[in-house]
Amino acid sequence: MTAGPDTAAAPAMSRRDRLAALASLVGLAALAWTYLWWDAASMAGMAMPGEGMATAGAMAMSAVSAWHIEPLLLTFLMWSVMMVGMMLPSAAPAILLYGSMVGKNRERRSALPAIWAFTAGYLAVWTGFSAAAAGLQALLEANALLTPMMVSASHWLTGGLLVAAGIYQWLPVKQACLEKCRAPLQFFMFHWRPGLTGAFRMGAGHSAFCLGCCWVLMLLLFTAGVMNLLWVALIAGFVIAEKLLPAGAFTGRLAGIGLAIAGVATILANG
């Protein structure tokens, strides 16, 4: 463990850098949500005629094409953009805090390059998760466990994911990762690395804790629809509340109980 930078008696990130960093984060998240809205609207338009996309024939065709390179790449793109839209808002305070520490440490004239490198490292980890999620989605589609609209076609899958998410909310590994997400200053102080390469590595390191905190929650997207934007927004909002609100940790545990109960109820109701 290395000591962090000396942040005392030094100027913080300039107001111009802070505004530019905030504008870039907001703009990137807005672009991600715009793409998701366009993608969801395109899928809804394709499913309109006769609701044919919900038929068994459409499910079989989707299963056959699940591992073709083009749909797999499009699925990966969708997940990657979705992770930007969902995770960047909750990470913004930590990113801006990092920028302030760069300014106080007087590493460079402008903190913006370090902020962007940190953000790139943060998003690189979620891009890796997106690749795994795209592969999982293809596997579920190939086994007819997802409808062509990317909604769970199995009450066992839906209930199992809900129960798993509920249990995970109470596990020590979840709480340890959430603590790091809720208190990024401690991570920065003890894992400080100078330079742009160091910024990227710090971003990836911080993101690894966020991934450990939220990856099971992201799998809940399969329960109500990967492109159900209301469901996507609700999960993103919960992540923000859990990471940023004073009672976030308690809220997470309480939600875990609700998720587990909902999962058991889903399995029993359809058993």
C-alpha cells in the first residue's frame, strides 16, 4: 500500500476544469441514454406487426442466430452503451473527487487529461463485463430462455436471478465493495498512482469495486427485459441511491430481502 498525495495547502481543480469534466460526463451519459432509447424504439417497431416477434417461431430463429458474429457484436455494443448510461452517473462524484486530488497534487497544469484517463479505465472494466453479459445473453437465447425482446421466458430463470440478487445484497463481498464505492477517498489515498497510465489503472481499480458491488443487479435486466428502459432506469437509480445516499447500505440490504421474497414468490406462483 502506498500513501496518497499530499492534498493540503494546494489549489484544487480549477472551476473551468470542473465544469468541463462535469459537462463531458453528463454529455457521455446523455448520448448513451439517447442510443438506448433509439435502440429500444427500433426493437419495438420491429415487433409491432401482428406481435409476431413473440411467437415460438421467432424464438427459434433468435436461438439459431444467437451466436452469429453480427448479432453478438450488436449485443455487446448495446450492453457497453447501457453500462455507460447506468454506471457513469453514480461514478461522477468519485471522478470529480479524483480530479480535485489531481489538481491539489499539482501533477499537471490541467486535470482534464487525468480525469478522462481515469474515466476510460473505469469504463474499460464495465466493457469487459459487457462482453461477458453479451455471451451470457447469447447462451440464454440459444437455449430459448429469453424471448426475442430479451425478456426471461422462464419463471425459474426470473425467480433464480431475483433470489440470487437478494442473497448477494447481504454477502460480505458485496458490503466490502459497496464500502469502497461509497468512500472513494480512502481508495485514492492508498492506491494513488501518478501520470495518465496511473489514472487509467486507478479508474480500473475503482471500477472493479463497483463491478463487485453491482454485477448481480445488472443480471436482473434479464428478468423484465434488457431493453425495458423503465427497468434499466430503476436499476440505475437504485445503484445511485445505494452508492451515494446516507442510508444507501441499509437500503441495499432492505432491497435484498424484497428481491429474495419476489424471487421465491415467482417460482412458487408458477410451479
